[in-house]
Amino acid sequence: AKKVSNRVIFMDVGGKILEDCTRDDFFGHPEARQPRTKDFLDKILQH
């Protein structure tokens, strides 16, 4: 998603949209994301 998307939609397990933003906002400002999103980003951005 980081390399090929223009927009990122992040949903929780129930399908509720937690984030709907540009790729740059989503990956460039993880501190501004919802707690669930930040947890996810902390895990994937380490790799």
C-alpha cells in the first residue's frame, strides 16, 4: 500500500472505517492515527 496507493482505508475487525486518508498522511504521520491504527503501524513499520 505504501508504494502503490493514493489513499488508505484502515478498518477494524467489524468493518468500521478507522482511517480514510492519503498514503502520505497514513504512513508519514503515525502519531496522528487512531490507537488501533498506531498499534498496527508500529508492528508493520519495523519490518
